[in-house]
Amino acid sequence: MNTNTASSSSGVAGSADATAARRNSKRPKYSKFTQQELPACKPILTPRVVISAFLLVTIVFIPIGVASLYASRNVVEIVDRYEDDCVPANFKNNKIAYIQGSTDKTCNRTIIVPKRMKQPIYVYYQLDNFYQNHRRYVKSRSDEQLKDSKNADSVSDCKPEDNANGQPIVPCGLIAWSLFNDTYTFFHGDRNRNLTVNKKEISWKSDREHKFGKDVFPKNFQSGSLIGGKNLSTDIPLSEQEDLIVWMRTAALPTFRKLYGKIEEDLQEGDVIKVTLENNYNTYSFNGKKKLVLSTTSWLGGKNNFLGIAYLTVGGLCFFLAMAFTVIYFIKPRQLGDPTYLSWNRTPGGH
């Protein structure tokens, strides 16, 4: 009787110790998830499957690449660099004095249309070596001020363009202050008539409706001792000043294009387009370049061969790998799951 009682006590103690050990153990609780026993797709990558996958990628990518490249090649683009040609001969050695002086900045350019351009024809200005992504430049703005007239005094982030003559600047900051101010006027050379440039809806709809207020009007803008760029009409709310809205969406790279407007009529091959521009924007202080760009679009967007070349490159590489694996598979086939290929089954020095 005493022996049975002792055995029972030992069993209870052992069970308690085991329970405590399990409780203190760092081993995770068993489940199919932690033990990776859930149902899963476990494909066997046989040579035929791999070759078929490469061929499938080839069949999909190469047509997409050809279509993308064809669409890009059909885009008609005219690029005219003008910042050097529009400087008078007597200022060639002192371009900064020219751009900062009161000399007439009017410049006439002639563009020949190389191929029929279907409307709408997008007019861009392109700047090179202009770092809109500079940290201090990007932070120099007040989104609260741009959105609501009640926040006109919110200029703490806009230094050094925050106040003028003791009054807050609207819109404040370096981005707005440096607004691009070259202007372009287009004439059809053969017909000697003006080509209208539509400057409506050139900005993002979300910007016009949500980031720039309809009750916010420019105040004290470009009224400091140093003028940065274009001035703004004090009678037009910021939500309708689309040149500003386009400019305020800063570019990520030092070479960028921004939309100036749209020409909403077709141009034929050989047409002569005369451009009268005002060369006002100072890119000479930082060795920048200015270009006028006229471009059509395709279903893929503007002219850009990169996407098509990338698809063709990947498709061609997959085709090459598929052919290489096919040749290897037929010349030197290997039985699937053959244990003789395991290292411990090979003879010393064997291959």
C-alpha cells in the first residue's frame, strides 16, 4: 500500500515537472503553419517545365516590346535648344549681364515639321542641370497656405522667400519664386496666322481641386529686391494659375520637361512654324540649358524607347536560355531524381 502511494506520488511529480518543462520551453506550439505542413503548390522544375516557362515569357514579352517600340517610333517630337542662340552677339561673353539687364529678350525661331503631327500637339519646356529635387528647395513651400486663404500667414517653411516688406508672400517659398517665365507664341509660316496654345487643364486635376485653393490669391509676390521668375496675376486664384501648379510639382531629376500648353490642330509634313519667344529665364548662372519641345503622343505616352527595348531584351534573353537548355537537354539528358548525382554516391575524383 505504501509502495503504490509512493509510485503514484512520483508519477504526479513527474507529470508536473514535464508540464513545467513544456511551459518554460522556447519551442513554439505545434501547428501545421509553424511546421510548414499546410497544403501548398510544390512544382517540380523539370527541364521541360523550365524550357516551357522561358518560351512563354518570350512569346509574351517580344510582341509587347515590338508594339511599344513601334508606338514610340510613331511619336513625332521636335526639340529646339535656344538659350545660346537667343543671346545677342555683344553679350556672348557675358550672358548673365544680358539676362539680368533690361535688354530686349525677344527671340525668333523657325521650326520645320518633319512628319505629320496629329492633334493635340503638346508644348513643353525642358530644363537641364536644374535640381528641383534639392532638399532646401523642395521644403521651401507652404501647402497650408496654397490650399486655404485662412493660412496666408503660414510662411514658416518658406524662408528666405517668406515675407516682403513685412507682409507674408502668397505663394511663398523658393519653388514659386523661381517660376519659369519664358513665353512662346507660334505662327504658321505658310499661312502667316497665329497657332493658339490652349493652357487649360495642363495640370493634374487633383492638384487644381485639392492642393490649390479657389479663394487664395497672390499677394506681395515677386515684390522683393530680387525677382526670381514669372509674376502672377493678383485677380486670378491659384487654382486657375496652371503654370504655377505645373511648376510646383517638382521634378525628381535634373533634366525635366513641364507642360506649357497644347496646340489643338494638325500640322503637316514640311510646315514652317515660326516661334516668337521671350528669353527671360536665367539658366546662365548655373550652366543650364533650355529647350522648346513639340510632341505628339501614342497609347503608351510620349517618345520613350526604353520600355520597348527592355521588353525585347528580356524576351530575347529568355529565348536564348530556352534554346540553350533545349540543346543541353537533348545532347546530355539527365534522369530526374537520379541518386548517382549525389555527392556521396560519386567515386573519389569522379565527376
